[in-house]
Amino acid sequence: MAHDQLWNIIPTTASVNSSKSNILPSLTNYLDQFCNLQYDAFQFHLHQGNYKIIEDFNIMMSHNDFKLMSREHFIEKLSQEINNNSRIAVNMGFKSSYVYR
């Protein structure tokens, strides 16, 4: 997905990034863990008052009070966004279902 929004970036080693190349990660293998990690990071920055860092989530999920948003609701919204973007990328010719070996 061709953007650098916070929810689309995850730190990794050069070898993992290189082996992945331009293949989309397997949503079956990674989406749940990724969304949980994003929720934890989001909550950390929300409670620290780092609103600029979480701005990408605010744009993606219109929600009146993020402090009241449940983990389940956050993960549902993020999963929808990632699945939609993944379908678009596959329709544009990207390969999918990358699993690190």
C-alpha cells in the first residue's frame, strides 16, 4: 500500500523486508496480531497526548472519543481498512499472501 500512514508501517529487519519485496503480507497469518499491536501503540500515544502521531487513525476512523473506543471496535475498523486496501492493491497487480520463512 503506497503510503506512510502509521497503521501501514511496521519496523522490521532488512532481511525480512528484502524477502517480502513487493508482496502483500498474508492477512490470515498477520492481521490479528498486527491490529492488536496497533491498538496498543495507539492507546499508548493517546494517553501520552501524542495526538499528532495518531492523526492517521483519526482520519481513518471517525470516532467522537477514542478514549472510549474498545479494542474490538478499533480492530474491526482497522481490519476493514486494511482488507479494503489489500483488495485494491491486489486489483492493481500486487501479489499477496506473503509469509516469512
